[in-house]
Amino acid sequence: MPAPRRRILSLWFPRMGADRLLRQIGGDPEMPFAVVATQGPAQVLHSLSAGASVAGLVRGQPLRDALAMCPDMITRLRNPQAEGVFLASLRRWAGKYSPWVGIAGEEGLCLDITGCAHLFGGEEGLLDSVDADCAGLGLTVRAGVADTIGGSWALARFAGIGAGHHRSGDAVDQEARATRSRAAKRRHWERGGAAPRIKTAGVEAQRIAAPGQTRSAIAGLPLAALRLEPDVVTQLSRLGLRRVSDLIDQPRGPLSRRFGPGVVLRIDQALGQVPEPVSPVAEARPFAVRMTLPDPIGLTDDLLAGLDRLLPRLCDTVGKAGRGVRLIRLQAYRTDHTMQWVSAGVARPTADPERIRPLLAMKVEEIDAGHGIDMLRLEAVQTEPVSARQPVGHLEAGKVIADRLAASTGHDDLIARIGARVGMEQITRWHPASSHIPEKTALVLAAAWSEPVTEWPDPPVPRPLLLWRPEPVTAPEVPRLNGPFRWRGRDLTPVETLGPERIAPEWWLDDPAWRSGIRDYWRVTVEGGERLWLFFAHGAAMSAGWFCQGRFG
């Protein structure tokens, strides 16, 4: 008996941010309401209610322009952490339809409903049940079913949109029925009728692709339905490719060479030619503590006092689990139902509160208390397994090991303190690399995620203190300097030459800087005492000649 064809359900919540807050404040979805996010120096609309869309507001619009169009609009600041928690709760709710539920972006879910749809009266009945549930929860939802993740994603976000719109997936005027109000259920398709369709701006859009018909179902959708980058969509549109059908019929080789392999990969994923499994998100064990305050607070000293009570409890819980904190976040919930937070990272995982507190104390002043803070929550966002290290053996040896551990701890604390100011990724260190090419003998690694180098390997011959990209040198075209040469507009005369040291390019790599072929390096001392590092390139894909690449001392 052949295996059943794989079926994927994609759910998109285009108004999730606004719907979540309207549920909290008990607001009317028909009133102009928007969630505002900060992008650089400006504030833009991130999520809109149905009433805000009716007023002509669009996602991504600057807040000042939106208020000019709709002065009575109500706004709230975006809380991405709370939205992530809300999406996780929706993922648990979606478990009633399938045991395989994954996260698809910041506002979507992906379900593998293979063998599950018959429990709800077929795929049409399953979508009807999803619509009814979301209507009861006060959520706007768009759904799509196809054989692939890419196909269902495209139908959920772009079904009914013409290719001339060039949208990015935010056209929420295509809402599924029964999401604004409890509409009467129409189950004519259960008696042999056609699959459910929805009306979108006068266009009838089908949200279920029949088994084996994913290609034809998404052919008329805009290119953004393939999950391509916006700049790639713009480039393709300039070439006259606006619909999915325009792109999937093109030769793959030229597409990959001009726009990269990602375009071809997205096409193959949407058509099912490249497997893309649904990856359920494992339930992470939360490490967090909180404190509810009897009266609102707002002073920095009060926040630090609360931190002193929460941090030992959290570190004790993390330490008993055999883990250490790598990234920690302090959340301050305000009386106006908004939240401010600060976070800090450490260079090495630790469960010592004395090493973590100074990092958070540096950032507590960034919290705006507003009208007062009534709850504090401390969460270990990232943790790593750690093992206790205890010096054993000879007394003197134990002291040496203890001193080294103390020095390492101080070094890590210094990295963490500087990283709290400028960012952990800005602190780097050099590490030796396995390459005989002079400019490739070292790697730049993030200091917080790498170990310090205890011993640096010596090169076969001395290397210059300063290295730069090879610069042309005007000299006789012979493999050895026999007289004066010109470099950087100066006429130089060598008084001593040492070498040569022959270095060949890495034949297994096509390095544009080494297309000059084999090089003979010389240490040249010129009149005046300056010592330069010159090489003669014998020529391969590029012509032969002299170059200067470094200076000693």
C-alpha cells in the first residue's frame, strides 16, 4: 500500500501583535489600534487592528504619518519577547490538530497534518475548525494547505493577491472568513462541493492545493510567495518576472549564477523537489524567577535591591541543574501593562551571582520606570552545561592550578564588562590558523566564544611586523634585486637582501590574490635602515613582477 502523500498546513497570524494586546485591554478590533516598533531613529507601525487597516494605515508606515492620517489611533510599544511567548502558546494550541507543529517566522506556524485531517472531517473541516477557534480567541488567521511547506506558506500569505502588487506578505485585507466575527458555518463542501474559497479584494482565492497540484496552485502568485529576499524580488521584477510561473520555468543554471543558489533552493522546496521537514520546537526548560511588588517602584536603588533578591535564587537553580548562565535578562513590568528589559552576557558560563550582578547593575539605569514598576522577572535566556573544577594532587601544583583558574576568571570578567558596553561580538582575539600563506596564518575569533592562545607557533623564517596587500614595485624584471627600485613614489637602494623563501599558492583554493603564481620572498634592507618584505611573482593567471607586502620593525 503506497504511503499517503505528505500534507502541510501553514497558519499565518497577520495581526498577532495587535490581537494579543486587544485581548489584554478588552479593546474593539474595529477601533484604530497599532503596535509600534523602533527601527533605527524612527518608529513605525508593526501590527495593525482591522479598524486601523480600514482607516488606510499600512504596516511599516512611519508613526508620525499614521497619526496625521488617523489622530484618534491608539498605540502600544511592541514587546517581541511577549509576542514570542504568545506564539509558543499558539503552537501548543495547534497541537490539537497535529503532533508535528513548528514555528514559521515571527507570526506563523507550520503543521504536518498527514493522516490527521480525517479526524476533523477532511482538510476543509480542519480549516473550518481553525477559523472557529481563532474567531473565539479574537485572532485573525490565514491558512493554506499544500504538499510542501513552501506551497502552504505561499497560499496562506498570498492567495488572491495579483502579481502586480509586489507585496511582501503583509496584505491583511485577505482575512479568512469567521475571524472578525462568528459567521455562519457553510459546510457545503462536506457534501461534495468545491474546496473552500475566500474573497480577497474581489478575487476568489483558493487556500487548499489539491494533492499533487501545488505547482498549479501557486503559479499565479507573486514572486514573494517563494520566500525570496525583497531585494531579489525587486531585481527579478525589473526583468519582467513577476509571477511564480514566470520564474519556475526559467533555466536553473543562469538563475543560480546571477541571483545565487538560494533562489533555486526556494523553488525546489516549494515544488517538493528538495525535502523540508516540519521541525517541532522542543520545550525548553525555563530558568526564571520573579517578584511581585506590593507598591510600584521607580528608583535605581529599588531595582538593584530587587535584583539582589532575585539573582541568588536564579543562580542557585541554574547551578543545581549543572548549568551556567551565558545570557541573562532583567524584565521590569510597568503599571501601564508594558515592559522594559535589559540583558547582559558573560564570557564564560557561570552560576556565580557575584560575577553576574555587576554586568546587570551597569544597565539598570537604562530602564524607564514610567508610572512605576510592579513586577520584576529575571530570566537566564541562554545556559550551557558546566562542570565544577577543583585542583587536586600536590599542594604546590594545586596552588598553581588555582592561580591559573583565578586569572582566567578575571580575564573573562574583563571581557564581560567591556562587552556589556560595546557588545560581545566587538571583542576579538587572534588564533593561529593552519595555512602556509602569510596573510592566512591567523584567524580573528570572538573572545567570548574562544579560548586564549597559550603558545603561538613560530614561522619557519621571520615574518614582518606589518602586513598589507601587495603593492607594485618598479624594479628590473629578474628574480633578484640587483639595483635600485621604486616603491610608493620613492627611489630606494638595497644594501642587504636575504632569501629567497619560496611560497606556492594553495592549489585547492582559487584565491584572487594568489593568481600571480609562485612567489619568492626577500627580506630587503634599504639605505636608511628600513627593512621591507618584497616578493617576486613568477606569473600564472597574472603577469610576473615585484611587489612589497610588509615591513619589519
